[in-house]
Amino acid sequence: MPEVNSSDILKKLKANELSNVYYIYGKDILTVEGITKAVLKKTLGKNWNNDCTKIEGKNIDISSLIDIMEISPMFSDFNAILINDLNAEELSADKVQQLIDAIENLPDQTMLIINITGFDVKNGKRFFSGKNKKLTDCIMKKGLVCECGLKTMPVMVKSIMDTVQKQGCTISKKNAEKLAEYCLLDSMQIRNELEKLCAYRENAEIRMEDIDSLVSGQIETDSFKLAKAVTSMNSGQAFFLLNDLLDKRNEPVAVLSAISMAFLDLYRARTAMTVDKRQNDIINDFKYKGREFAVNNAYRDCRKISLENIRRCICILRDTDRKLKQSSASHKIILEKALTEMLIAARR
């Protein structure tokens, strides 16, 4: 069966359509965990957490797993097995084939669920590859492979506003969008940040300044704030953000990469504006689906800086990448020097 999404699985569960094997993964970790729980609860009932055999995918013993798969359940209808973070690439070809053979001959009383919450099984690509592809191809024939993609901005904003209301607080649509942007639509991080914001506000409105001061943005969002500070020629904010990124123990090369991506967003937006292209053109041409807000922000902020000055900044970032990888000098000093050069370039 072709790959399905979380809504498809929920519909099947509601219709009592169960499969013997599930492979659940995706960028929305909270939904991956929620769908896993829904399948187990539907299969085992309210005691699902106790009646399920849980196995860590790291250093898994395939022979022992196959033995467990053959067990007949005594106190429930299914012998349910949950494997978290199984990376087939870490298994030998023989072990992968043993697992595939066992899945193809899975007993009717056994339900196998593999969920991925700790790594990107596609390595940033659109499709499975290598041994993981071989495994998921097998599962598609026997059961269901479900991708839990990031929620769209409107869906996430509604979820944020509903959650805040349940906690006795309020938040405007604009501020909910800003929180979703800061967290890159990551449901798990948004949940954690909402707990903090609601506890801080205590039955009052969550304001923009609360989000700015309390929410720890991901490296990508903080890097975009830094790029915005450069285009606005706000040196104090730019250096504060750079130091904050480094204080969070992010690798200097990763920080530089994220800043470079933010400037590429600006470059694409500024270039598109010069030839009367719209946001949707960039979203479609450069595959920004799920990150539309990055394009909208780039269109807003690129107006403050010329195309030529954005090019200068990108050249500075290119040269800095080479220095970080070849020089023995302090990486922090190299990045601070690059930031100074970009602030000067933005003023030309």
C-alpha cells in the first residue's frame, strides 16, 4: 500500500482497520508519538503501556526480536512490539534480510510498530534510500508506512490558540504565528514553550515581548533574526544573537551554515522582486513547502538592503567558511570579524 499520513491512520483506526506492521516517522515528533500511542491503545486497550514489548532500535538483537515476534499473547489479543529508532543502515545486510523475512511471515497475533523519533531516516532527502528503503518497501506490502509531516501554519496557529485557551491564557493570531515561526512548526518544541509561557503569564495574555524573551529559537530562526539585524544595521542585536548562538554550544560551522541559508533566503527574495516574481514562485521553485514563512519574512526584510550588498555578505560568508575549516584561529573571533564585515557591507 502507498505511504499514508497521520489522518489516514486515524481514519483506519476509527473504522477498526488494523494492520500487523506499522512504520511511523516524520518531522513532527509529537504526532509520531501520538499516532504510535493511538495504534497501541486501539490494539491493546487502556493497559497498552504495560502490555506492549518495547525495544530500543540502537544495537538491536534481530535474533531475539524474531523470537519475540513468534510469542503467542496470553492476556491480550495481540503480541504488540514497539521498536523505537531502528536504523536499518546500522544493520548488516544479512540482519536486514532476516528482519524482512520475519515481517513477511509475521504471525497474525503479532503487531510490530517501528517508530522514528531520534533521527532523520531520510537524511534530508525526499525518499528513503539504502537499507531503510528495503525495509520500508517490505512494510508497505505487509502493513502501513506513515509520514507525520509538519503541520501547516494555519493548523499550527489554531492548535496554539486552542492549547493556550485551555490553560486559561490568551494569545493573538499574530503572536501564535510568531511562536510557530520561532519553533519552525516543531510541535514538540511548541508544546514545551507553551508550558513555559502559560506558567509565566498565569491566566493573562501571552504578548510578543514574552515570546521574544522566553522562547529559545532554533538555530535556523535565530540565524534569520541575525540576518534581519544585519539588514537593519542593528549591530548590538546582531552581536547579541551571534553570542547567543555560540553560547548554546552550536558548532561554529553549523552556525555559519544557518546564517548563510538565511542570507540565501534574502538573496532569492530580493532577486525575485527585481523580476516581478511573487512569494509563491520562490516557494514552488525552491521547495519551501512547510517553510513558507521563511519566504514571507525574506520578502519583508530584503527591502532594507540592496541586492549587491546581499551578494557582498554572501561572499563574506563564503570566505569565512573557508577560514573556519582551514584556520587554527579562534572560531568565535572569525565569526565576529565576519559579522563586522557584513554590517559594514550592508551600509554601502
